[in-house]
Amino acid sequence: MASQTRIIKIDGMTCGGCVASVHTATDSIDGIDTISVDLADNLATVTFDDSKTSAEAIASAIDEAGFDATVANS
């Protein structure tokens, strides 16, 4: 397992419901170890197994939930 931690910028979050939506959008992604969503900073910190998923795939799932998600440069 090659674990990575990346930051994903998320535009469009306005409330705790949005945070819950981000968690719901990423719950089914195999390989995510932890995800912490910060509403105030519009960021998610995600730790994942890069042999099972990628930061880009996680950001894409968040996009599909109705947000504008981009992987921050590491």
C-alpha cells in the first residue's frame, strides 16, 4: 500500500450539508483511508492508497456531487 495525503480545493460549499455531501460522494471510493473536509477553508485533506485510487478521481467524484473540486499542488 502506497499511502498519499493530498489537499483538494472545493468551491461551492456553503454549509454543513455541503460537507456531508462531500463525504457521501467519496464514501464509496475504494482506497480512501481518511477524508477531512474544512468548510471554512474550502478544502478536503484526503489520505488514500494510490494503488486503488487517485486524488484526481476523488476530486472528480466531488465535482459530480455539484462542487468545483481541484487537486492542490503538493
